[in-house]
Amino acid sequence: MINTINKSHPLYARLRATRPFIGLTEQQFAGLIKAARVQDAAVDMVLIREGDVESDCLVLIDGELEVRRHYLSAQGAQEIEIGRLVASHGAGEMALLYAVPRQASVRAMVPSRVLCIDSATMEELLAWPQRFAESLQGVGKFRARINWIHQVGPFRRLPLERVQRVLERMQLLDVERGTAVVRQGEPGDCYYIIERGIAEVWRTDTMTSATVRVVTLGPGEAFGEEALLLGGFRNSTVTFCTPGRLWSLSKEDFDALLRPLLVQEIDAAQAHAWAQRGESRWLDCRYDVEFEEAHIPGAIHVPLDGIREQTHLLDRDILYIVYCRSGRRSACAAYLLRELGFRTMTLTGGIHDWPYAMESALSQAE
């Protein structure tokens, strides 16, 4: 029995030519597929259960799947939507389920085979604009540092050109063992990322004066953003217990480069109310196949990789609530649009956590 799909498998080339995999580099795609698994599903076997926090992207190799989703109507009533996905055996794109929200379940209607791909990894890869990554080929150490810093905290949400701008503004600091980089009670003035070394976070209770170690931080971990976001004082002391190296970003640069992308989100209930009153419009920045599978009613479709070329479709006087599957790509799209003069916010949790009605190509009468 085949449990994985490699380059020699006949389905590999078809998958490679299917959205949204087209946007990945060969190396990224090969790694994603190598980590995927093929699963055989008997009749009535549940592949995704309603309420799952995270679900795989399913590529249907053989068989037929039922997608059953509960949602709230505009009047607040519980409704149900039932759809079918049938395997495609032609030369075109594969049948896949990628936008399965938390309120949905998926089961096999007949004996089926599916390829299960980790959606969190896939979403992270799709959030990286490849046109910028390719332009940095050959830059060497600077490119390596950009790739490294992109894995840290809020940088996962940034488009590559913003990561580059942030790195250009950062200062590299070597610290000795025992150095307290920030102290509790001091004003927040910098944001830090550890490149090398181990640091401990200590906090003193102002009522009892008892000091406890809260957490230990290592390479790739960041600290200092809370005081900057809140505009207040440090709530803990961070001391290196080994020699270390870290990157620092000033409050001014943090406010200019990171803050806008960290705070401009809106939850589903408020976003739904705004859209119902005509105070905003939806903008779906996913790929065509994802949009066609399921989208929020009334959404304009402008894929992330076409944002700059399709701004003529948009109105600068309208507030756009941008969404994708989970929020990573929408943060990139919202940033690009803001840079181009549009007003945007991102939907918290993306379409994965959307509890209201959706339009779907899979929908059919029960």
C-alpha cells in the first residue's frame, strides 16, 4: 500500500499543477508532499470532525466525500449546508478541500483515498510571497537571516519586503552572562529577538515582593512587545544566563513597522455586523480554487499574488475586511493594500473560524 506520494508517483505532477501548490517552489512543494500521508477511508469514516481546532488539507484521490457544515443565518437561526466532493481523474486540477471551517465535518460516502497535508505548514508557505524570496537568491548571509527571522513571532505574518525593512533597522547586540536586557518597571523602548543564548524572565509581585522565574527563552524567541503595544512599563526582568546575541528594534521602528500589523484585526461577530450594515466589504485573498470551494457571501476575490495588479477593482473610500483561511495571508494582503492607500482590517481566525453562512460550489439541497 502506498502511504506517501513522491516525485515518481503519477499524482505528483498533477498536484504540482494544482492551485494553490503552483505558487510554491519545487523545494517547498517536495517537502510538503513528502510529509503528507495517504489514508484509506471506509464508507462513513469521519475524516474531519466538527470542532477540530486544526484540520488537514484533503486531496481526494479516489471516491467521494460529504462536507456537512452548521452555520448561523442572518437572523441567528442554526442552519445546515451539505456538499459533495467527487474525485477528479482527468488531466486537470485535483479535487481538494482546503477551506474546511471549524463548524464542518467531512466523511467518506464510498470507499475513498485521500492525501492528508498539514494545513498549518501549507498556510505558512502560502503566506510567503515567492516573488520577493526569489529576488533575494544569492544575497547570502543577509537572506539567511531574513529566512530565520521570518520564523519568529509576528514576523510570520509579515510580507518579505517588510521583514527586510525591519532587519535593516535592527541592531545586533552581544551580551554577557548575567546581563539584564530589560528591567521590570522601566519604560518599554525596544523589541528584542534572541539569536543565540538563553535568557530567563523574572517577575516580582508588587504586593508581596516575591520574585519568581516565569519562563526561559532561547534562540528564535522574542520579548519586549507587550510594553510597546500597551505604551506602558516592563512587567518583568529578562536576564541572560549564558553569553548571548540578540537583535533589537527601537520603539519608533516597532510602531512604524510592526504595530499596524499586530493590532488591526476584527472578530467575526463585529465584522459580520459591519458588512450587514454596509460599513465594510469583504475581500478574499485566497487562490481561485479556495474561493470557489467556499467563501463569505458578497466577497470580492483578489488573490494575494495579484494584489498589486488588481487594485483597480477596489474603492479607496471603502473599508475592506480581508480574510484568508487562518489569517496569515490576509495580514500580508492587508499590509500591501494599506501601503497602496486602502483602508483594511483582517478577520481574526480567517474563514476557518467563520460561524455564519458561506457560498459554496459544493452546496446542494439536502
